[in-house]
Amino acid sequence: MGCVYDHQTVANGIRGRHVGDLMHSLVDKIVTTCKDLCRKHLQLDELKVQAANDRLEAAQCHRDSLIPHRSGVEEETLGKYDIDYHHR
């Protein structure tokens, strides 16, 4: 008595199962890769925003270092003298 199933049918069944497993595995890898890419893209965006904020803060510190610091009273006094001087 020979095999109940011919070898081609058995081979196709095995191949079909393997292809299905491979497809599942491939889809899982694609989904995982997409999630990783999205996560990395968001992290990159956050880093870009942080870098921009750091540059802005550095520029503001540099600007503030160029402006002499005066109290409000001194500014009012200087302004008053400037006005008095122009009226004379």
C-alpha cells in the first residue's frame, strides 16, 4: 500500500503553511518597524524642538548680555533728564 497523500499535495500543504507563517512574521516585522520609525521620528522632532529652544535661549542670553542692566528708577531718571535737556 502506498502513501495516502501524494507527495506534491503534502509539499504544497507544508509550503502553504510556511508561507502563511512567513507572511505573519513579515507583517509583524513591518508593523514593528513602522512603530519604531514613528517613535524615532517623534523623538527626532522632540530633539529638533529642544535644539531650537536651546538656540533661542542662547540667543536671548547673548542679547541680554549686550544690554546694560538698569533699575527702573535709573531709567525714569535718565528719561527725565533727557526730556529736561531737550526743553532748554
